[in-house]
Amino acid sequence: MRSVKIDAHQVALVEWFPEQDGLSQVICRELAELDYQPVYFRQDEAIPIDTDIVFTYGPYGKLLPILHKLDCLPPQKRPLTVHWNMEGLPDLRLPWFIVRSLGSIRSWIDRLSHTNHHKFRTLVTKLTAPWENYILRFRYLGDYHYAYRRGLLTVLADSSAIYARLHSQHGLPTVVAPWGATPLWYDDLSLERDIDVLWLGQRGSKRRGNLLNRVRRELAPHGVNIHVADNEENPFIYGRERTQYLNRAKITLNLTRTWYDDNYSRFAMAAPNRSLIVSEPLLPHCPQYVAGVHYVSARIDQLASQILHYLQHDAERLIIVENAYQLATSAITFAHSIKMIMTAVEQARQKVATHAYSFPESGFTLPS
């Protein structure tokens, strides 16, 4: 896959976890395939010289310090900025004006926490710390809309079609870029499928932890072998080791932290490694995946029985596994998502070049 670009542009790609950041490696690979020149930088480092585009994702760290670095540059010399959101929004049952208002307030508080006055910064941190886990999603939303209004965010992409639509409907045009498969994360190792069920990742919420415990409890009398890699019972697994486990697992279990979460990232890992995904019902964040065709969807009280059914009916399992494999390796790929994101960036660049796009005055000043 090659880009329509003529001149290569340098893309500064944030590296949140330099020691273990497989996601940045995947994005870097796909940017290079599109003829860009990706370079890494950490969130606490200056933006590399000669950067044309700043690419961030996650959020796996705070975006505001990076935005502040951009704001210190004259608008005419400021790189285009793209952020790929991979986190959820606050509760979808809340009216948008409430979500937007709380997001704006939370983002404002976070900007105050960067003040140069140590005592004030400490006070803000202490006041917000007890609520941090409950208000993180409001901060993400507030930061994105604030940065866009101030001209510090050129393109926002989202892994969820639902979240992208909500952002677009409320003034922030957003590209849908789903989690996709990458050859770096899958292989056909021809291993024995000796793990009945695999769980990957942290429990993340009381809800998901309780659901995982329930499924295990209901499967236990049937002697089902379930491996839980939650960094509590067993360490997290990454890279080649994760590929090996997925090649051994007949089924990968998918549970969400909240009822409305976008949890299709596991699909991008399990499907191309031909492990059947059995999931609680999901909202259509990635509508290309169809329940009953590419994965098994079951109510909470039926998850264990569905797992037992597909462990006992190999032929039925393999049909769905093959459908998911073909979709994940041909259509829902990282290469395709990165290309869609960068196409939007190039369209913005062309508008800038023809003076059809003007940067809003930033006004992004951290309190002093």
C-alpha cells in the first residue's frame, strides 16, 4: 500500500512507554509503508526539529503537555496534529450538554494543575485525585474539543464508529479508524489448541472482574481449562508470547468494563490468530464485525453455555473462526486505518496550502 504523497514528511510519533510500546511500533511501521518518515519522541521531550505532523494516540498519558509545546510555536510553523482516540466516552445515557460541560470543566482543572505555582498545583491534584478514575473520560473529551477549538488539533480519529459520530455531531469532525490486525501481531504457528479459554488484559473494573469470576465459576464443574493473563494470577502477555497463546487458545473471552464500551481491540488480536471470540453483547462500535458470523455473542447468563457448545462443536467453531480471520486480515487492518487517518491529514494540509483553512488563534496558555 503506497500513499498518493509526492514528498515525504516527517511524523513525530509519541512513544508513551519506550520500554514496551508495541502499538507505537505498529503505527510507525504503517506510516513508513505510506512513505512518511516517522520519528519517536516521548511526552516529556521537545517535539523533534523539522516535524511536519505530530501523531499521538491513546490516551496512555496526558495530552495537554504536548499541546502546550505546540502552542509555543507560531501558528504558521506549527506542525499538523493528529490524535487517534482508543478510549471510551463517559456514560452514553448522559445528555450531551452534561457530558460536554463536565468535560470542559475537567479539562480546565487539568490545565490548572499545570500551573507554575507549586502550592496551587498541589491543591488541585489533591482535590481531583480521589475522583481520577471516575472522571478520566471527561478529561479526554474536554481536551479534544478544547484543542480543536484552539487550533491545536488538526485531525481527530476514533476507533469507535459510535464515538466518532457523537464527536462529529457536536462540532469536532472525526475519522473512524477501527482497531485493526497487523502482521506483527499474528502468525500461523500450527500449535495444538490446548487452552480452552483465554482471557487477556487487566480486569479494569469491578464489573468486568465480577463477570470474569462468574464465567470461570460456571465453567469449573465442566473441567474447562481457562488461562487468565490479568497481571494478577498470571503476567500480562505481549508480542510473540501473546501470539503463541492465541495460537493455542480455542476461545478468547471478551468482556467490557462498562456496558457500552468499545472493546474490539481483542478482536484485532484473536481473530487473525484463529481463536474464536466469545463476547457479551456489544454496541456496534465496529459494525463490520457481525455476531454469529465473525464472533459469538451471548448474554451474561449464557456465556458459559455458549463456550461449552463451541468447545464441543469444532466444525461450527472453525467456520466462524475462518470468517473472522478473513475479515481481520483483509479489511479491518491497521494499514487501512492509518491510511484513512493520514488521508484526512493530507486533505487538511491541502486546505492550508490553498489558504482555504485558517488556524484559529490558539489562546492556549497555561496559568502562570
